[in-house]
Amino acid sequence: MSTQRYVARAANVAARMIGGEMMIMSGSDSSLYSLNETASILWQAADGVTPLAQIVEQHICADYAVDAATALRDAEELAEELARQGILVLSDAPLPDSRPPAKASA
Amino acid sequence: MTGAAANGRVDICIGGVTVGVRSSDAGFRRLLEHRYAGFVEFGASPDYEFEVELTQPHEGSADDDVRVYRSNGLWLLERGDFRAEWDPATRRGRIRQSANPYSIDTVLRIVHTLVLAREGGFLLHAASAVRNGRAFVFSGVSGAGKTTLARLAPPDADVLTDEISYVRKEAGGYYAYGTPFAGELARVGANLRAPLDTIYLLAQGAENRVSDVGKAEAARGILANMLFFAEDAELVRAVFLSALDLVEHVPVLRLTFRPEAAAWDLIR
């Protein structure tokens, strides 16, 4: 049985939805990211306290024809990639102190 | 000694922000007055003031990377050919450089980017011009055609710059200002201010045409051409959000053009 994982937005980023795209800028190195639809869903739901599996079930499986195990595996890979880029924090424990950045997604 | 430099200081007003540059070297002050002609204020009370210490010209290279960062409450601005520190609390600073105009030019650009970042404004790699009382900005990387378009401007258009455009967010919306920051045109811009009508992302092509640009693509285009140097997460975020705000409030279009005066028929 896999461990619950949690995702939170990194502190040093700014993000806003514009023209249907979630655009994110890293404050630490000025890198610009544009998320696809699934990544945007994950980003917007990344509150640090909702388990990733629950986010997938509520926001991805409900809207996309994909089984829960596949969706969770894909979401974990995506979260790990975004964490490597420094714009998301991935943890095995809840991150209750993490807050969305100021003026986050519109 | 001229009036502007009578007190050992040359006051350079760009975008409504006056930076006083103090130097004991009369030749350097004359260089500043010449380079920033049209933007030198007389009897001004500068918003910011720098004391320049001139060094020998062989120290460091202008080809090195710029670093702008904060340390102990001061902004430090560094490149091979200059080193400056600036206290944002007192609004005063010092610059150590040779009498090279490119060094002071870069320091001024950096200072303005830092000032504007907190106000929703920015400097953009772009030519700009005022026509019929409205400002048009033409943004693009080196070689995109900024200087070409500026050179082709019709008589009824006032060129604000062929290289670095100055955009401020004010109570009535966004405004573009002229700058003395020249590119290949090697001519300071008109010292004018006008409400920003449209930003064009430049592309050279086989015909002259204007096409729509999605907001996300527009934001990427603006961000790619924005001047910002500071290693400061808070300001980076502010500049990012300013660019997106601009895209929400000012039309951004793509201008594909041939290097001919007829391209300006599309700019009205």
C-alpha cells in the first residue's frame, strides 16, 4: 500500500491563469512555466493538506475517462517533475503551513 | 560650466523619474549632458542621486554579466566595467566606473527597472512612437526590426526610442515615455509621454499585416523582452504580475512587416 503524498505550491513563485493557461514564474531564477490542463488542475488544488490521491479522484478522475490507479501514477510523476523544477513541493506528510503565493491563480 | 552641471550634478529625468548624477569631473558631466540631451533637467530636485567615482578605463569589461542583488539593505549593481551601491532608504548611491557612457547608461537602466518594478511599470526591449496622441510599442529581440521600423517612421510620428521602451502604470492606465536609451539609430528618443494604445510583437515577413495574439502568447512575448536584472524573488514576482496585468489591459498584436514605409499604414 502506497504512502499518502501531499502537494503544495512553492513559496517563491507567482502564478496566474491567463488566456486559459496557468502561467508560473519562479522568483528564484525567473524561469517561466506554462502548465497544461492537467497540471493546472493539480497546481490549483495543491493546498498542502489534501492528499494527492484525493485530488486525483475529485478533480481528474471525475472529469477524465481514466482509471484511478493510472491517473494517480501520472499525477505523481507530474508532481515529481514540478517539484524538480522548484515550483511545487511534494511531501509524504501534510504541509499545513504552506500557503498559495500572494495574488495566486485568478 | 553649464547650468545643469553648475552644482557638480547632472539631473537626468526619464519617465518622470529624475536621477541626479554627481561628478567632480567636468568632462564627464559634459559627456552626460550631451548623451542625455533632451532629458537633462535644470534646477531639478532629483528623486535619486548617485555620486560617480571615475576609475581608469581598463578596469573590467562591459561584456561581463550584470548582477543586481541586495545586501545589508543596499542594492548592489555590478558588471565588469562598474560597481554601484544604492540605498533605497536614502535614495542615494555611489557608482565606481570609468568615463564610459555605456556604464552609466546601464546603471540608469537598472535603477529605473528597480523603481518601476514596484509601480507596475517596466522597461521593454522595444521601439516606440507616438502617433495621433497615442503610443505604439514595437517589441522584439535584437534583429526583429525595432530600429528599422523606427527609421521608417512617418513625419507625423514621434519616435520615443528605437531600443528601450519605458512603460508606466498610472491612474489613467498605461503610458509610454520617451527614453534616451538608443539602439542602432544612435539618437535619443523624443521626451514625450502618451497613453499606450497597442503593443506589437514584431516579426519580419513577406507582407505587412497585423494578426491577433492569444493572451498567454502575448504575456510570453512581453516577458521575453522585458529588462529585469535583480536577483530578488519579490520583485521578480511583481514584474511577472505586471506583465500579465498589462496584457489584460492593453491590446497586444503581432505586426509582420516588410522593411518599407508602408508598414506604418497599419499603425494608427
